[in-house]
Amino acid sequence: MTLETFTASVARGEQPPELPPALRALWLDETGNWAAAHELAGEIETPDGARIHAYLHRKEGDLDNARYWYRQAGRPPFDGSLADEWSTLVRDLLGRGAVPPR
């Protein structure tokens, strides 16, 4: 799966069935379901989950909470747009083979 096919699935509103939790959280967020994305991110106890959590709180406007989650992820706060951060997260996850090729 590529960023383009992932983004196309968002546009269609058709969640790919093989998405691992981290990508599912980003998919949910991009389809407008921030609350479900946040709940799922809270269940992912990895640096990736913390990065997604940070992004979601940044999007929410809760920058203090976002900074906490960036620290949990061992990352500096993202210096760019929310759209760029979302794309970066998706690319990073896909680049590590988070979804098997079809």
C-alpha cells in the first residue's frame, strides 16, 4: 500500500481491512472521527502510538498535551502543517511494512 492508495481509501470512505491499529487510527482521524482515532491511539503502547497521540492533541489544539506525547515518543514536536504531519506518519508506518502488499 502507498500513501496514495491509503489516501484514496480515505476519500472513498472504505477502510482497508488489513490496517494495523496505528494506521487505522490515522485513517479514522482523516475521515473525521477524531474521537475514535484518539481512543485507538491510547491503546497503542508504542512510540508510534505516542506519535499519533501527539499529532491528535496538536490537531485538537491541546499543545501542552501534544508536547507530552512527543516526549513519550522520543521525538521533538513536529514543525510543519497538520497535513504534513499526517502524511509523514502514514509514510513512516507504510515504509516499515505496516501493511502487507496486496
